[in-house]
Amino acid sequence: MDSDLEPVALTPQKQDSAWKHCEVYKYGDRVQMRCLYCKKMFKGGGITRVKEHLAGKKGQGTICDQVPEEVRLYLQQCIDGTVRRQRKRRRSSAEPLPIAYFPPETTQVVEGSDVNNGEVVAAGGGQSSGRTKQRTYRSRKNAAFERSEMANVEDLIGGDMDNLIPVAISSVKNIVSKDREKTVHMAVGRFLFDIGAEFDAVRSVNFQPLIDAIVSGGFGVSLPANEDLRGWILKSCVEEVKKDIDECRPLWKKTGCSVLVQEMNSDKGRKVLNFLVHCPEKVVFLRSVDASDYDDDKLCELLKEVVEEIGDTNVVQVITKCEDHYVSAGKKLMNAYPSLYWVPCAAHCVDKMLEEFGKIDWIREIIEQARTVTRIIYNHIGVLNLMKKFTYGNDILQPAFTTYSTNFATMARIAELKPHLQAMVTSSEWNDCSYSKEAGGLAMTETINDESFWKALTLANNITVPLLRVLRIVCSARRPGMGYVYAAVYRAKEAVKTHLVHRVDYLIYWKIIDKWWLQQQRLPLHAAGFYLNPKFFYNIGEEMRSEIHLAVVDCIEKLVPEDNIQDIIAKDINSYKNAVGIFGRNLAIRARDTMLPAEWWSTYGESCLNLSRFAIRLLSQTCSSLVGSGRVLAPMEKVYETKNSIERQRLSDLVFVQYNMRLRRLGVESGDDNVDPLSHSNMELLEDWVSRNQVCIEGNGSSDWKSLESIKRTEVVAAVIIDETEDLGTGFDDGEIFKGEKEVSDEGYFTNISEKLFT
């Protein structure tokens, strides 16, 4: 008979959950179904009969004894959800009940009593030999209400309840009225204000799950006690995070990893070092150490402890800031572990470039002119409302990674909003504004209408925006920067040369770039990453290839300990260089520009397996210790101020949990453009752009934030490039660009660091 069965493909209309657990056949004009698990054939009864068979519901058929338990429970929930919907449809009223709060009744519950059956002894109603507890419980009225409410949700959303469960709370949100939502938001606000939390606490990835968990728990859920938070809850979170880190360890071995050392300095002179581990999948925080009194030797010993904890064979590089004591400790570390590199943080180097650019007279003047505009706007509520109206809700200020990058990012944003700002100061609304007649308003109007200001601002942006791109590339948590930073710096120097034209002019800026980039140039990792990135390698000439080939050889000798494997890799490089075999296939050629370099090697490097593994290991690394940084709310200071050893360990564990929770955002959140530049959390970066020399006059309402109008932001500024590496372009044939290093070295810049590290 089986030979007469014709398999039938399922159509999109077959939406019942049980269809995926059976095979469907056509036998003549009849449709038959076979259980995937026990192979029982059903010649009639429809999908409902199969579902009952799998769910273990007693009906007209047998019960499957081989179905996995999770499938059985899943289909039981499907059947229960269908029954609830059928009951709901029989009700006369289809109007959803409001979501309201019924104060829980306080009762005395005797241990061992069956609360679900309503066997509850009221407070004061008799004695009990067992210990009693004071509890709140959900009354039958509330239980009935909740069942009714969930039934309403079913009808409004549709589908089986088992499919609804994972998204139940987010789905309910769509049918909650604005008044109810406002009530919830007010309650959240009161709580956060009461505990002194920052406003951006609501941006935590754990906040919505908190609300969802409370709602799904129903009325009467008790709150955790202080001792619970300090006890089993914190302990459980610590174990969760440790398990999460342990899951990363195989990845560290597979792709290699980078140790990131972030330095935090307090107002009291304390220096805390945070140790993080970066791999392409995740950044995790290991621990922090008070290194206030550490010299070079102690710092080196500390770095060695961290390397041993991770596994020295897993570590490709240790990234720190580029101060002298880090350079000295880095050299000692490389002597102790010949298979890894110490590398100065590329983001720190780029930030130093921007700092020195900002000290050049004409650029400093442009920044100060721009600040006079923003200080006026952000200190007068009427002007701020008017600006938001003309910029369609967009802010002028643009917080970035550091104070110096914030300066130039804000200048770039001002240039993007030029037509909107000019339209504002020529509008009747601005002319009617009393502030436009005052000295500050007149100065702002003059600056915005001054074409010489815009010309200078545009030139400043042309030579600094490429450096901002370098900074975003090296700090990216989603795309390791090792294969791109060399090309990005090339493009930055090329932009300076293009816009300043005359050699005597652009050499001033090249010397600043080379002064700080010299440290990176003398280390081979970034050049090797450029060489092994097919996006760039096949677009450079033989002369440049030969110049950076030595960097690849250096990395091979250092990162690959076995001599025989080194020899194989050296031979395989010729296949890559000449695009032999699969490297020259059209599919691999097209993928050079579309795939991440490490993914390209994983896909097309099988014929050169050892070279592929080496390339993946190198291209998987970051270039900056700022990856995963940001404002950490963890009580770092309290950890090292606490004298009690037990409480210090508890606070240390709290820091461990908080830091890693914040790092989880890196894989979840994208950049948030809706950042309030006036918030306290951004004030450190933007203080010079929003602080006034004179105090606002309270009487004229200039600082009444309650008058700030809410304007929905519309994209009027240039679209942000999501892939910063996309337009790095082709062609790297300007031999002068990376020869600037020699000129800088001749003038003595950074000679001390180079000598310490390489002699």
C-alpha cells in the first residue's frame, strides 16, 4: 500500500502546529497522515486527531508513546488555547476588560494549606500549630479577571496561546490605552526618581524584561528583600555571567583574543585598571585592579597574571594606552611571552591627533565660534525650541567617544544643518524673538550668516572627518578593525593632502598624524591585517606589497610557534598573492568586497588551511581598548574604599555583573541618535558646548525646561554610513603617504617610545 501513497507538500494555509509533526500523503481521493515518531497512519479524523494523538489527549485515537516530551507539552498548550478561545466566543460581550489594579487582600496563610483551593485562614481566624506567614494573594475575583483578560488578548491577537506566550507582553502593549500606559510610566518615574537613578536607566536592555516579568507574574507578586538582592540574587547573577564567560573560552582558542586594558582615574587620584577580553563574538569584563601605586614591574606582573588566566596561547595582543610606563611594561611582557604583542590603543592615538588638530590656531578659532552658537541655543528655551523646529527635531550637538572627537563630530553636524540654521535666523519667528536683539543673539546671527565661517568649518571637517571614521572603525564592537585601520589612516592622510594641496600646508597635519601613528607603524599587526584583507590586497601595487610583506613575516614568526607550519604558510602566501586556485574564482573575487575578511578566509581558504587559520586569527582582533567602553555605573570607587574584605568582595562581584551586563548591549543596541545633549551623562563631553559665561536670568523663562517642546525627529541630516569600511575605496599608490613616518622620526617625535619598545 505504501507504494500507492503520494506525498503531499504542505501549503501556507496549513497553519496548525501539528502539521510539522506528521507526514501527509494522498491515497486516491483521500488524505492520510502518518505520525513522525511512532509511524502510526491516520486514515481519517483530520489534523485534530493527530494533535490529540501527539498531545496525549484521550480521544478517538491512540496516544503516541515516542513523541518528545517538549513536543507533547507544546501541543497540549495548543489544544488548551483553542478550548479557551471557543469558550470566549460563546460569551455575549466581546468588549475587552480594562487592565486595572485591584489591591491584594492580606490574609494569614497556614503552612501546608492548599491556597489554590481557597483553603485560607483569615487573619485572626483561629490558631495553627504550624508557623504562619503574612502573604498577599490573588483573589478569585482577580484570577477570574486575569483569565478573562487573557482570553481577550487571544481574540485580539489570534493564533494559539503557545505561539503567543513568548511575545505576550509586547503584544498586549499594542492594545493598552494611552491612559493606562501613562499610569505605568508615572509609577516607573516615581520609583526611579525616588532611588536617584539616572534618566537613561530605562535604556537598559534588562528594563523591558523586568516589566514583562512583573506583568506575567500576575497580581500579588512579592518584591525581593534587601537581603535577597545582596544574597542569592547577586550570587545567581554572578554564576550566570561566569557561565557566559566560560562559553567564550573555546572561541578565544579558536580565533585568538585581545586583552583590553582600560584606565579609570578618579578625582581622588585613584587609578583603576579594567581588564576585558575581546573576540569577534563578544567582549567580556574579567576584573578590575587598583593600580594607583604600580610601577613598570608591578604593572608587567599584573598583565602576566591576566594573560595566564586567559591562556597565553590564546592571546594575540594586549592593548593599553601609550604612556611611557605602559610601553615599558609592554616590552617586558613581550619578552616573557614571545607569542603575543603589546599594542598601544589606536583610538587613544587618533584622539591625540584630534587634540593636536584642535590646537592649531584657525581650527581653534572655528571651534570657539561654533561654541558661541551652541551656548546661546542650549541656554535659552525659546531659541532651543525654534532651532528644533527648523532642524526637524535634530540636535546640533553630537556626543562621541571622547571630548576631542565630540568637538569635531559636532562641527560636522553643524555643517550638515547649515541651511536649516540659516533659515532659522532669517525667519520672522527669530526676528520677533526678543533674544535676537540682544548681544548674544546678534552675534549668533552674524556667525551663521558669515560665509567665511562656513568655508573654514567645511575645510576643518574635510581634514578631520576621515580621522573620526578611523576612530569609529577601531572602536567598533561589531566589525574587528584589524583588517581596516591601515587603509583608514591612509585615506585620512590622503584627504588632508587633497584638501590642502600644497605640501608645506598638509605636512603640518601629516606630522601630527605620523607622530602618533608611528607607534602603530612600527608594530606589524595592522600592516599584516591590511595585507591579508582581500578587499585591499588586490588593489595595491607591487612596491607597497613588498614594503608590508615584512610585517606579515614578522607576525607569522611570532604568532605561529611551529617552524614547519611557518614554512607551509610562507608557501601558501604565494597562492594568495597570485590568486591561484579558488582564490582566483569569480565567486571568491566578488566576495572580496562583500564579506568580512575573516569570513572570506573561512569560506575560500580551505586549500591553504594553515594560512587561513593564521589570517582568521589575526583579522579577528580589535585595535582599541575602548571597544566596550562607556560610562559604567558600577561602584568602582566603593570597591576600593571599603575596608571590610567581605563587603569588598561583594561589591567587586557587583561590578563584575554590572560591567558584563552593559557589555551585552554591544551585540544588541545600535547607535542611539536620540541622546539628550543636556543630560548629566553627556555633560563631561559637551560641557564646553553648552556652558555659558554668564548665569541665565531665571525671570525671563530662558531656562524653564518645562517649556521645551517635543518635536519628533526627522532625518534631515546626511545619512550615517552604517558600514564605515564601505567607502575606503581602491588604489593605494601614493608612496608619499606612509613615507611621512621617516620625516617625523628624523625630527625626534616619539623617539623615546620607539627606542624603549624596539631596542
